[in-house]
Amino acid sequence: MDVTALSDAKVGSAGVVERVDLPDEVSDYLAHLGFLPGTSIEVLCRAPAGDPRVYRIDGVEVGLRNETARHIFLKLNSAVTDEAA
């Protein structure tokens, strides 16, 4: 499995959150939304200009700006990324 920043993951890909490298107040807020290590996440879509993107985590759709998503790292599921390519 490849590890990548959430902001670099392609629409249609999925993976598992490995780590969140943000200040405590931001990572605590994201943890309440479900962005915790070991949680599955899907990249659903992006805005026409590319920012923000919408992710599905624990069945909830969450929009994040690329500035935040680039500090969240996940292990991509290779089967999903091969199909999306």
C-alpha cells in the first residue's frame, strides 16, 4: 500500500488514515469529524476549481480545503486506485 497526502489522492480512491500532522487544536477538531488513524476514507469529488474536496469518512461526507488535507496522510487501497486509474 502507498502512503500519500489526502490532498494528492485521486477522486474515487480510498484508503485508511495513517496520521494527521496538524496543530493539536485542528487535529482535535478533525478527530471529532472522524479523521483518526485507522479510519477508512473515500475521496468523493472536488469543486470545479479543485478546492475544496469532499471525503466520506464513517458514512459522513466532509469537505476539506487542500491546505488542511495535505497534512492528513493515508494508506491507499491498491485495488481501488487501480480501478480508478
